Amino acid sequence: MKTTAFTKFHIAAGARMAEFAVYNMPIEFTGINNEHIACREKIGLFDVSHMGEFWVKGPKAFAFIQKVTSNNVADLFDGKVQYSCFPNDQGGIVDDLLVYRFSEESYLLVVNAANIEKDWNWCVKNAEEMGLKIGEELQNASDNICQLAVQGPYALKAMQKLTNDNVIDMEYYTCKQISFAGIGEVIFSTTGYTGAGGCEIYAYNADGDKLYNAVLEAGKEYGIENVGLGARDTLRLEMGFCIYGNDINDTTSPIEAGLGWITKFVEGNDFINREYHEKLKEDKPTKRLKGFEMIDRGIPRQHYLIYDADDNEIGEVTSGTMSPMMKKGIGMAYLKSGYGKVGTEIFIGVRNKKLKAQVVKLPIYIDQKPAVK
């Protein structure tokens, strides 16, 4: 198993560790519910160093990213971040990712930990076809970078203490390169996978100790808590954020997954397999990813089948959990067309029972606590 720059801190803090995407990662520290609520109400500190980072540089950078991602890269400007996906040539998704633009010829692609090798091979294949120099214009920096996600309503207020640059007023999905916590340069961004607000800080592994200790100290007065992958999953599910392997995969179109907003059919955006997804949108898909919440008591899990009132099979759960904030079962599922309207009653097959649920609008949980400045 690989370790991150912060693994020793997790072990010292008593985290329950397990292998995830070949890394030894913390699953929980003091309990998923406690960590989840801390992120919603105070600050949660996440080690996300297992994520992958690819630099794309040079005069062909824009054209390359415009080809391999579904969103419109032309909408980006320096310091702007974009959520997107890599469409494959079979009608599905290689991975979802973030695209950071630092200049017209410098971009950073942040990909999912479990897909780093697959994504890298996909990018190399397409980069070589376009004549990019591998290792120079396309670089895999994944093993050299550590990353902390600091999430919650007090996150930016706490992090502002560690830099002279204005970060507390940064807009959602923006980034900048700044001096931070005595480190000459980090990438500081405001995206997040929790819906609780906050930031991500990217640094070189050599600066990991300095970064971790400074962030933890700065957040102490606001009740900062270490958070593991368990609460990261419950937090993202309350927001209805997709996770690769559950809600999207090599066979699901972004149109089916409710990601039409990152699939831009505009002039000049001739991404891979565009015609397939454009036709799917016009013809309307036979299934769509929808959020739901339980009416009956029960916890939905991935692969549970879904039925209508007449016992007809109409879908399958892709992600499910007990919401720590709502105290009820919630989830996402692909449902046949005609069953996705908000308020529609559906029935989740849990063991030998059919438990009542209803389709809800995403996000499933609305965080009521605003960011504190």
C-alpha cells in the first residue's frame, strides 16, 4: 500500500485505516456521524492526497483538454476551476474530474484516486495522437503532491490566518497560487465535495508536515476535526454529488447521470463521442439518476432494486446511506423514465421487504449554516 504525506498523523490520531485505491487511508477517527456533523457545523479536515494530478502545458493544452473533456474549456479564465468528465468512445465516462486553469497554456487536471492509471493511459493515448510531449507537455504529478481539503462554515476564516492573500472572499470554484503557512507556494482552491464550503490546499510532499500542523493549529479555535473517507461519502451523498464506480462509470452517459450541465454541445467543443451524447439528449434517455429519501425506516444500499406500486422493477440504487443530518435513509438511483418526477413514490427492495421512499430534488440536504467571515 502507498502512504500519503499525512499517514503518520492519522495513525497517531487513532484513525481506523484501510486500503483505498492502493493507499492506506483513514476511514474514520471518532465516528462517521461525529465527523460528518463537525464538517457541517465547524471544520472538517480531510486528507485527499490520494487524488491524481496531471499538468497539461504548452500551446496545445487548450485543444487537448477541449477534446478529452465534456465541458467547454473556453468558458475558463485564469484562476477558474471547472467540473467535467472524460467521455470514452463507448458512450460512457472514463472519469469525472476538475480542470484548473492557471494561464492560457497551463492547466491542472485533478482525477479520482481509483482511476489514476486508467485516466493517465487515456490522456497519454489522446495526447500522443495530438502530438503533445509526454513528460513535458503532459505530466503525471500524482506521486509528488499532497492535498488537504478543509471543509465547513469556518474553514476559510481559519485558513485566512495562514496567508496574506485574500482567501476568505474567494468565489466558489476558483483557485490561486499563493504563499501559505510558511510554504513558498501552494495551490489554494475553493471547490469541495461536501456542500459545506471551504477549500483545498495542494503542496509538495516535502512540505506536508508543515502544512498539516499549521492547518490543524489554525482550526483549533473553531473546533476542527479530522475526517475520514466514511464521512466524506455521507457528506457528498447528502449533496447528491456523484462518485465514480457507483453513480457513474464506463457505461453511463453524463446525460443519464444528470450531468448535462457539464456536457456542452456548443460550437467548437468537439469532445470525444459528442454525437452519441447529443443524440441521447435529443432522444431522451430511458433512465436517469435521481435522488430519493426513505419514507419507511431503512437504509438503502448500492444494487438494491427499486419497484413501483405494482411491483414492477423500475431501477437500482447506486448509492445509499443513513443521513447524519436528516436522520433518515437517503440515496441515488437510476430510475426508468416516467418515474423521476419529484414526489413520486418508489419502493426499495431491502432483503424480503419493499420499503417506501420518494423521489426528491438534489441536493437531498440543504445546509443551513452559511460560511463565517
